[in-house]
Amino acid sequence: MKITSRLPVEAYVEGILSGDRVILSRAITLVESTLPQDQFLAENVVEKILPYSGKSIRIGITGVPGVGKSTFIEGFGKLLVEKGYKLAVLTIDPSSQKSHGSILGDKTRMEKLSSDKRAYIRPSPAGVSLGGVSAKTREAMLLCEAAGFNIILIETVGVGQSEIAVKGMVDFFLLLMLAGAGDELQGIKKGIIEMCDALVINKADGENITAAKKAKREYTNALHLFPVKENGWNPKVLTCSAIDQIGLSEIWQMIEGFVDQMKRINYLDINRSNQLENWLHDHIGYLLKSSFYENEEIKSSLTKNLSEIKAGKKSPIGLARELVEAFIDGISRK
Amino acid sequence: MKITSRLPVEAYVEGILSGDRVILSRAITLVESTLPQDQFLAENVVEKILPYSGKSIRIGITGVPGVGKSTFIEGFGKLLVEKGYKLAVLTIDPSSQKSHGSILGDKTRMEKLSSDKRAYIRPSPAGVSLGGVSAKTREAMLLCEAAGFNIILIETVGVGQSEIAVKGMVDFFLLLMLAGAGDELQGIKKGIIEMCDALVINKADGENITAAKKAKREYTNALHLFPVKENGWNPKVLTCSAIDQIGLSEIWQMIEGFVDQMKRINYLDINRSNQLENWLHDHIGYLLKSSFYENEEIKSSLTKNLSEIKAGKKSPIGLARELVEAFIDGISRK
């Protein structure tokens, strides 16, 4: 692992609050670091900027590969920065480890937006576990907010787990789809549709327009079958052509309408409060497991017993209890 | 909570090994119990019967409500018991808490099979959390195996999380579908299709036959787009009419073919070994979290700090670290 120089906590905090993008990027790198010595520093930075976070609209965008997420974000992002918003784009790509490295990929994909000074694009590093990526993305989002960005787009690939993580950190969740591609190939599951606040059919241009309109009708009907959401919002179905910049303003108007409606019933805050509580429990689980699995006695005991477990000679629940008890006893002997 | 009398460990173990269904049922009730005093006893019983478990073919069956899972299990189960197999059916229904109580529901649904002495049907109790249900189902499966059942069917509703849990405890995973219902309504996601060893289109009878054949072709084509599985098995697409008992023998032949093929490459054992290892880690996570959240100091500290977390005044990662450290310190002070 590459050794990089670190700054004192205050330098990160001041840099971020003054909107210094170099410092912001270094702070996100710090947050993403898996080096144990970085974690305490990262935590400190996040705690310090927390009071300055929260002043953005957080939008999750998902859809399977090929649906045109990058083109959509490029077009939609352009619209937003031209309206005067400060835009940060964060991406989670759980598949990037297996396929190509996503960092260059994403930057190349969103060429115009990434060269636009009014936008900040930050892809997740490849090779971090999904749970890890999403925890880091949440912190990166807060850092971006503290740095003054007032719209955050979080992009993820529509394959299941990562949507749940992103849904847990955004205000508005948008699913991009294509018309007529067949749902089994689009990989869309009921669960993801249920999580969405809007379903946008992309590539509604040229020969696709008729199919897109038809799909819009069908999905509108299908959405009626879902139970009413707690916040009273009826998920909308829209069409757009990101490449031709058609329909993007309507999408932004819809999101503004959502935000207004939610603010009236205080739901934005309620939702964020619940997200903070869930974050607490996620992090407790993470810390408990990491202190357990980093314990040297546990490690060697696990190694020693694993073959018996895998051979079915020893009970997993028995060993689990033994190890957890040994972990707790080990701590108490210190 | 109802107080029920408990037996000594050996009485459960002997009863199960002799195939006593009353004792088996009481042991599953014990395993499902959330009473702290039952957990140690339950764990002991499971550990004792573990060496006698494993001698069954474990089949997971999923599909959204309305696809005909009960009718399928009733018909398929009848076929299996008539071939001389001893069949146990376990069901996981994460939605049962919200809708109707599943216990009577399931028994009524599989009326013929539940009155057949050669089969044993055991629904999960309503109101247990999903993680809990699936852990208990795994243990119930092992108890059934030790009691001599040599085919276990585990039924779950196709809504996402529970499939992953069931996939983690079975040898063969079967997805029931309907022809022409529209995938968005069937709620089938790519992830579930990827997990499946077979996709069975049910209700292929009367006017549905043409649509079922068409769907079979389409799904067969679609499955070719998925990457080859580690075990070399090509998932099959079949049609059946559970209500008319058509196509069920072919499904059983396919499963037998799967088992033969997997045994030749030792994959049944490899898969079960990996499942045991995952079970260990799941249970470690469960025990760590439960000892944490049951701790009185943690409980009161959580209650005290939660409003500040929810108001965004305190950092979730900071409090998580504080609490986990306090938990570990608290233990060491004892």
C-alpha cells in the first residue's frame, strides 16, 4: 500500500470548509484508507465537519450497466451547474474490481462534467468491499457537503446490495431504465422499484420514442400496484434522452417538487434522522466485528478450527460461542 | 411468552434419532425459542445431532406469492413420498408478520401433504426477524435430517433477502415462475435468477401451455447470457402443472441429474463446507451483536445519546466507537 503524507485534523477541516478541492480530495482519500493509523484521523475529520454537513439535496441514481448512467449524469449535471448549483458526483461500483478499474473509466465516461469547474467527480476506488465502499461514500458525501456542494449525486450499479446502501444515505432515489429491453435483462427487481422515488426511462429518442412512451404507461400502471409510501410520495415515471438533453429539466422540477412536499411534512429531516440511527448501528456492527477478527488469539483459534468446521466435525454455533466467549474473556484478562 | 416444559438434552437427541416426530417438533420449537434459557439447551441439542445430519438432498424453492408454491410442493412432495423418500418441508415467510399468520395458512394450503404420514411440514413462526428465521430454519433442517428425513424442501417467498439466506443452506435452488405475468410484477430480479439451479414455469396447463412454452424458450435464451457457474451446472428451464401433476417427474429427474453430476466433482461437499464456514461467521456476528445490545450500560448509553445522533449533533461513528470501547472496557472491569 502506498504511503501518503497526512495533514493535521485542523488542516483538513479548514481546507474543506474553505472549499479547497485538493484538500477535499485528500480528505476523501484519508476516509477511504484502510490503514489502521488513518482511521482515527479520518474519524476525527468527519466528526469535526459533521455540523457543517447536511445542506445539500442528496440524490441516488441507479440502473444496470448500459442504461446510460454516465451520459445521464453528464447531461443532468450540466443542467444543474448551469442553474448555479455546486454539484458533487460520487460513484459506487461494486463490480469494478472484477471488470475494469473504475477510476479512469468513470472520468473518461463523464468527460465534459469532469472538466467543468462547477462540478466535482469522485469515483470509489476499485477493490474495496461493498460494505466498506458504502460507508466511505457516506463520509465522502458529508465532506463534500461541508465543502459547499449543495447537490450530491451518488451513482451505483443496479445489482442489489449497493442500492440498499445508497437508499440509506440519500433523500431521493432515481432508477434509470430502458424501454423494451426486457426486465430480466435489465435485472430490475421489485425491491429496487419499491425503493425508488422516480423511474426514468432513458434513451427516449429517435426510434425509441414510441417504446419509451409505452414503457412509461406500463410502469405507471405497475407502480399503482405497490403500497403507498410512508412519506405519501407517489413515485413518478418520466422519459428522457440524456444524450439529446431532452426531459432533464422535467426531472429536476420533479425532484424540486419532491423536496418541497417533503419539507412541508418535515420528512426530509425524519428520513435523515433515521439514516443517522441506522448508520450508528451499522458502524457498531463493523467495529465489533473488526475488533473481533483483528484479535490475534481469535485469528489463530479460527485457523486451527476451520478445517473441522468445514468437515462438519465441529458445530459452527458451538465454535462461534467459544470464540466470542474467549474474545470477551481475553479482553477481561488484560 | 408461553412457558413450555423442556426435556433434558439426551431426551431430545434420542427422540430425534429414533424418528419421533413429537420430539422433533418440540426440538424445533426449542430451537426457535427466543427465551435466553432455551438457547444454551438448543445449541447443545444441535451440536449433539450434528454428526447425524447431512444425509439428505436439500432443495430451496422460491417464487413470488401467487406463483403456486404450495400447490407445487404438495404435488412434488406427493411424487417424492411415493418414490419412498422421507420428506420434510420447512417454510420461511418473512411477510407473514404483516399479512396473515402463516402457520395455519401453510397447513391449510398443503392439506393433503400435511395429512400424509410420509411427510413432515413445519412452517416458521410468524413474527421472528428474517435473520432469526433463517438461522432457525438451518437448525430445523439439521434436526429433520437427524430424524431420518432424506429430502428437505425449504420454501421461501421471492422477495430478496430470504433467498440469499436459503441459498446459503441448500444444495439445489429452484425458482418457480409464471408465464406472461410480466417480470416487474413477478418481482424477479437478476440476482435471484443467477442464484437458481432451475427455473420452473408453473401453471403450464390449459390455455397457458403456449405462453409457458414461449417463456421457456425466452428464459433459456436469457440464461445463456449469465456467466457459467463455478460448479459447471447449466441452470435448466422446465415447465410444469403442479395442479395436474404434469412435469413433476422431469423436475425430480433433473435434480437427481444435478446431484449425480455434483457428486462426481465432489461439489456437494465443497458447497456444504463453504456453507458451514459462512454459518460460523454469521453466528459470530449474531453473538457479538447480541452480547453488545443486551449489555445494560450500553442500553442506557444508547437511550441517552440517541436523540443527539438523530438530531445530527453527535457523530454516529464517534458514538459507535465510544460504545464499543465502553463495552470492551466494561467487560474487562468485571
